Amino acid sequence: MTAIETNPLAIFRRKSRSFSLAARLFSPADQLAAARLYRFCRHLDDLADDTVDGDAAALENARAVLRGSVAAVPGSIEADFLDLAAERGLPLDAGIELIDALIADCGPRGLETPGDLVRFAYGVAGTVGLLLHRLIGARDPAAMPFSIDLGIALQLTNIARDVAEDARRGRFYLPAAWVSPGDIVSALAGADPEATAATLDALRRVLHLADGYYASARAGHWFIPPRNRPVIFLAAGLYEAIGLRVWRDRPASLHQRVSLGGGEKLRVAARMIPLYRHYRHECWRQPDPPRHDAALHRDLASVRGRPDPQPAGETPRP
């Protein structure tokens, strides 16, 4: 597998500018751990995305390493992830689920229903939420559904932002029940106003769906140690702002990938300060944990109808 050649913090700051900006509020140890986790997930994502068909064989090898059926190459990204998982108690099952989802995503892809969309977002990002929630110290098992929701919300924003880029790879994540791949192609070509309207309506639905998962994730910050809450709150807020920008800049945002400049990120952060104070005083100081809205995971029954992923080195709960 690929040898580690670059400082994980450098990769983190170059390729994930929003999350890495927020992560500067972590302790140095937590920031480095987050960067190592990001490097592992980015490595897997690149294997699926760097070519049109993806590198399923390399992903299958990474899965075998996590399962323990193949030895990790010393100095590899997979070996470093196993070390991180042992250090922080990360659930290896979630890493394996992530790889399974990325293998399924190699090559052309289409989703038929909104339920398919939520299941896809869980596989490629909700699983990352499960890894992250242990890393940042949210160890209560009741935190897991909220951590999944954060991952799903972020992925839905990515889907809204990357419609054109995904279409070039033959991947259509806006559900066909909302808009056909043919209409998406026509909208991107600027050839059909009706196709553009249909694509924008599907985009609106994806962003609206993301809103519910972001709201759930914010409630779940109750489980995060106070020292790490600002990081996740800011990271999620920056991603939400990307979604708002996608919608504000429509239809141009269908053709050009939206990003936030440094000044805009600072303005978003400033606007989030009173919202953060509201949650800190009104929600996170409550003595009882929030209840998760089971309807948000209604479409995950087929993939989560089992115990929650177990951290490395821990005995499964009865």
C-alpha cells in the first residue's frame, strides 16, 4: 500500500480547509489525531475517485488489513490507522463499512430513491462520524446516532456542491425519483431550462434533507466534551454555509464548485458565536441527554440492523 510520505497535518490543511480550520481549536494531540484520521479516509476516497472506475482492488486490500486477514505494510496509511484505532479506541467495523461503501461506489453510479441517498451518505460519511465521535471523546454509546447524522449532513452538502464533478465520472447522487440523470446532464449542458429547473429542485431537496441531520448533530453535541464542542460546531457550520452558498449561487453553482474564501469563513464564524452561546446555555446544560429522532434513521434499518460498531480492543456490549 501507499507509504506515508507527507505530514498528515499538511494533507489535512491543504485538502480539508474548512474542517482543518476548525480543528485548530483542538488540543495539539487531538488535532494530530484528527489529521491522521482524515488522511486515512482521504486515502480511501482517492482510491475510489482518482479514476473513473476507481481502484476496487486496493480498497479490498485495505479492507483485508482492517479485518486482520492481511498484514499491514509497515509505514502504510493502513498501518497508521490501525495504530490510531488502538490508541483512541476507534471502531474498526466502521472503517470496514466505509471501505465497503467506497467499493460499491467505484465506477458509474446512480441512486434511485431518497432512501438510497441516505444509505449512501451513511456508508461513505456516517461511518466516518462513528470514527470521529470516539476520537473527540464522545464515548457514550447514545452519541452514536448523532455522530452518524453529522456525517450524513456533511455528505449531503458535498453531493449538492459536486453535481458537475460527479456527473463527469458517471455518478449521479441526486435520486432519480427527484431528477433523472439525463436531466442532470442536460442541465449541466445548459441546453434545457426544464431540466435545469428539475435539477435545482432536487438540489433544494438534498439541502433541505441535510438541514434535519445538521440540527440533530447539533443536539448531539451534548455528548461531546466541552473542550471539543467548538471545533465540531464550527466545522459543521462552515459546511452548512457551503450548502447555503450553493443554493444562493444557483444555477451557476451547478457548473462551478463552491468554496468559501478566508474572509467569508471568518464572517460565518462570527455569525455562529451567538448560536453557539444559545446551544451552550439552553441545550447542552440540560441534565438529561437529547433523544434521537428515529425517523432520521428509518432508511438505515437494512444497514444498521445490528449492534453499533465496536471500538478496537473493546469487548462487544451484550
